Amino acid sequence: MHHDNLQNWQHTHAFGQDQKKPGELRAIIVIAITATMMVVEITAGIIFGSMALLADGLHMASHAAALTINAFAYIYARRYAHDPKYSFGTGKVNALGGFTGAVLLAIFALMMAWESVERIAYPVEIAFNQAIFVAVLGLIVNGASVFILGHHHDHDSHHDHAHDGHEDHDQGHHHHHDHNLRAAYLHVLADALTSLLAIFALLAAKYFGLVWMDPLMGVVGALLVARWSLGLLRTTSAVLLDEQGPEHIQKKIKQCVENDDNRVADLHLWSVGPNIYSAIISMVAHNPQPPNHYKQLIPSNLGLVHVTVEVHECVQSDSDHQAAIYAA
């Protein structure tokens, strides 16, 4: 066979990962905002000798570092989308960025809880006016960041091309599968929540003398952040460990390819990127058809970008034949 003819059966494994994602620019904008706020707070904290300002500035610094990892994941996935050393492209870099962000969120939650418990045991004098001003400023900045990332209202979708030329038209329904964007979103949401709880606690302490409210709200915030982190760790680790793909897609594949003559003997379905899946389908049939016949039965809107079909002929053994005679 001439080498040029092979190109008809070959395809790229980029699967749309070489396209710029909407989350990439948003993450970079939020990093710039967070970093600016961080510098302002740390500088003001040192000049005015305010521990509240300094602590919030360092907290911002840790989140700026986490967001930088999320931005790096987008850029790395795009840059190496066509690198042949990645068997199924760089789609899983997205889940890896989300997983890393979730681990950092868990660490921040532990730090928040530790610091809060320490404050309950050893209360410090709070400069209320400065601290409230910082908390309000932090809430405004973090609120703007949450709005920019706008994760839950993100209807920007991209079309990933399957190797048979079909497009996945189901992207808009699964935008929440951008684990990297979700990690960045949860980081800024955690910051906004911390600022909100701090305002509530500081006002209660200033006007009602409830000084213990400040560290208590720190514990509440830490528990909420830990819960977000665990949820994100669960979903991203499922992708990284090639957990079997969504059950509704598995059922749809079986419904489309099975009939009275053939059955799916084995099905592997796993995520190779946000909303895109690879599948290996093992068919058993009395009258086997070419693999391409079964591929064409699968709808193009399931997000399947790399499908391998193997077909086995079902041959009745003598014992099966005898059993059929007796049963008759």
C-alpha cells in the first residue's frame, strides 16, 4: 500500500485541545486582579502594622499561586495538543489542573481551620475599622473575580471534532466538566466567602463584643472550602484514573449497536478531556459486519472522539448445539 493512502485512515489526537478555551483568558484576568490586590494589602499591612491586612494579603498570594497553576494548565494543554507522545491528546491536563487546585484548596482549608482554632485559644486584639475595610475591599475584588469566571453561567462551548468528521453538539450541556475552570472558580469563591464571613464576624465583635465570632467564622469557612475541595478531588480523580464514563452514554452506545444478531461483550468508555470520550467496543455477532458498520450506528452527539470496535464471530459449540436440540 502506498504511504500517502494511509492518511485516509489516520487522524489527529488534538480533539480541539489546541483551541483557546474561554476559561484561559478569564483565569489570567483574575490572576492580575488578585496579584494587584495582594501587593496593595501586603504593602499596606507592613506600612500600617496591621496583621489583618498582612494576613489577607498572604492569603491572596496563595490563591494567586493556585490560579497560576490553572492558567498554566490551559496554556500547556493548548501548546502540546499535537504532541504525539500524548496517546489521546492533552485533554486530561484540564483534570490535572483541577485536581492540583483541589489539593491546594484542601491545604488552605486546613490552614484556615488551624489559624482559627489558634485564635479561639489565644485571642488577639483586632483593629476593627481597618479589618472591616480590608474585608469589604476583599469582597468587592473577589466578587468581581467570581463574576469574571462566571462558572455556573458559562455557556461558551467549543465543538470537538470526532475522527469521523462529526461534531459533538452536546457541549453546551456539559460546560461544568471544565474541571480546571471549576478549580479556579472555587478558589475565588472561597476568597469571597472568607471576606463575607469576616465582615459578619467583625461587625458582631465590634458592636456586640462577640470576639469569638471571628475565629468561629474561620472554622465555618474552612469546613465549606474543604467540602468543595473533596467534591472536586472526587470528580477529577475519576477522570485521571480512567473511571468508566457516564452510564447514559454507555446505555446509548449499547442501544444503537445491539440487535437480535449481535451483542456488546465488553465496553470501555473513558474521558480524554472536558466532555470528550474514547471508547473500545467489543462486539459478538453470528454474522459479523466490518467495524465501520457498528461505528456508523453510534450518534455523533455523544462526545466520542476516538472509537475502536473489535468484532468476534459467535460460533456455536457442539455442546451448545446439543443443548439447543434437547431444548427443542
